[in-house]
Amino acid sequence: PAAANPAPHLHLAELNSFPPPRSCLPFLVRRAETALRRRAHCHSSSRRSTQNQLHSLQIPGRISHGNPPPPPTRRVILLLLLVVVLGAMGNSIYKFLCGVCSDLSDAAFQPHGAHASVAALGRDILEFQRTKQVPEGLSRHVVSSPAAQANWYKKLQVAWKKARPAPTTPEEAGRLVVLTLKNHQKADVDGLLAFYGLPHPNEAGSAPPPAAGHHAPPAQHSAPAHKPQGVKFELHTLPVDAKAVADGDTVTVYVDTNDAPSEIKKAAAERTKARAARNYPTADALQKTIAAAGYRMVPNAKGVEVLAKKYRIRLSGIDAPESAMPYGKEATEALLKLVEGKCLTVHVYNTDRYGRSVGDLHVGGVFVQEQMLKKGFAWHYTAYDKRPELAKWQSQAQAARKGLWAASKPQEPWEYRKAKRNGNA
């Protein structure tokens, strides 16, 4: 009955060609495979035709029916890994580039533990970076013009940035100066070293030349040829520390001395031994004993610690604004700029009721009181000093409206203190 009612789409010849029942299944499988191949071929032909039409119409196909992309090669994998690593190291690379290419911070020019003369050099380089001005008094010790001096500080600024680590000892700073300015005149290089009290690297252990300036050892200080009338004694200080300036008219200095009491000398020697043995608690205790007697271990111009006596100096003839007054902080900064890291010559006239030595300060041929008055950061203290030159310098600052004279009615410091004592400040 099945043979009598064949499927409509099969011819009788095909029915007669059917194999026996046992071989029917493989035959059907082959027929199915053939049908699938034909269908796939038709679909492929239709797809190619569609793509050709899109291409002829210049319409990009949105869906790609091509073969899947090949797996990434080894080079691509390495490139991706490199990108990941660089991304992780991005902050470190950025900080490194900033440290090389950008301007250094204040702390970079004032390295921790630096000798006072080295700190002064770093501060002047930083000041030049901000203002493009070379230090006052430098021209007295070198032969080149101010324009040439500015060129030196540009080179020193670059050299300081590249120095790793930054110099901290006078020998390191002297070597930096000589190497940076090796193509300049010897007189200029020697004068610059003397100005900061730095040794020449070719003269190990030697002091700067006698034409020394504001950072020179005490014996090389420039001071008036004749002492002013009324001077009782003269002091030659060690380099002044940045923390030694209390306000615009008071500074603490230390003087190398050999006449200290025997017990103080003994304590200083024991402290040196304790520090060499890294017995810091003992060294600190001995330091307190030395300080209580008015002495201190202070680095000299060569960086060697020496026993020094402490003096508080009140600048004679001027009165600077108090810290809480207008221009009080500016006056303190002006005095600090004049004396920091420098060795001073002090002409002492007397001692005031607070135990301070009242005197004149000279540094590298510069009279400190003169500079404070001319810049408008101090008043002429006429109640205690009648020198006419002090009045003249104050008048010059008033006429130019410099410093505190820019205000319409600046208050005298002594009147401010009087009002404060009376509770009216």
C-alpha cells in the first residue's frame, strides 16, 4: 500500500530505485546532506550578490559576515602589556619629569642639613629665579657686569636642578660653582666663592681668597677701616642661622672663642665623642649644658663644628616695625636676607637693659642699618642715636615712598609699644 501511494514529488523511477529497507537510512542521510549543501551554496551566492550591490552603491555594510579575526599576535600582546605597565608607572614618570623639567620648590634649594653658606647660595639662586636679581654687594667682589652675573645664576640654577642630591657641604657647593662656571674668568669664580665663603675644590681644606665677601671667614670680613667713635669691642661672627633673626632689628650671633671655661670645653669635647659613637642622648644632654652657659657648637665657614659664644645683637640707631605691625614681617625678611648664612662684623657700643649688645652690623662691606633704612623697613631711632647719615637715609626712603613709607600715616614702633603697655594697642 505504501508503494501504491507514493509522495507527490517523487517519480515512479525514483521509487523503483529505492534500496532495500536495511540501506534506507544511509540513503536518506546522503539526500539530507546534498540538500543542505545546495541551500548553503544558494545563501552564499545571494550574500555575495548583496555585498556587490552595496559596494557598487558605495553604501558601507553595517555587519561584517566575513571570517572571524585572527587571534592577536605576540607583538600585539607585548604592546598591550607595555601600555598597562606604563599606565601603572604613570605617576612615577610624571613626578620624575616634573623634578627634571619644572622649577624646584623652596625646599629643594634649601636641602635639609645644609651648611649655612650653602643655604645662602641656594636661597640666592631661588631668589634670582623669582626676581631675576643678583645679590646686593656681589659686584664688589667680581669684575664682570651685572648682566654677566645674571648669566652665572641662570647656569647655577640649571646645575642645582640637575644635582642629585643637592649640595649640602661647602666643598660640594664650591665644586658645583667651579664646574658650572669653568669657562668664565678666574677672578669672577674666585670672587663668587669668596662671596659665599666656599672653598675652592683645587685647594682642599683652604679658605677662600682674602677678598672675601659676605660669607667669608671672620678674618676676611670687610668693615670700615676706622672704628666709629664709642665702639667698645668688635665681634667676628660665624655664619648666621636662618632662625637667628627675631625681628627687623635684632639678631642672634655666635662667635668662635677659645676663652670658654674649662668645664664647657670639656663638655664640648665629650659631646663630639658621643656624637661620633652615635650616643645621641648623651650628646643632647651635653649640648644643653653648653647652651645653658651661653655657648653652642656651631659650624664655621669650612663646615667644622667649633665651640662658640652666643650674643644677642640689637642694631644701633634703627627701630623696625614690630611683628604684629604693618611691614613687621617684611622687615624681618629683609634683615634675614641681608645676614642669613653670612659672617658679620659687629661693632658693639654698649649693652641694653635686656642684656643685648647694641651695635652696628657690617657684612661684605655693606652697612646693614643703612640698607634697612634705605629700603623703608626701619625708622631712625633718634632717641638713642643722632647720627645724621641715618636721618638722611630715612629721608631718602620717605621721598621714594619705599616700604612702610608707602602708608599715609605709618605708626612709630616705640609709640606702638607704649600703647600696648597702656592697653591701647
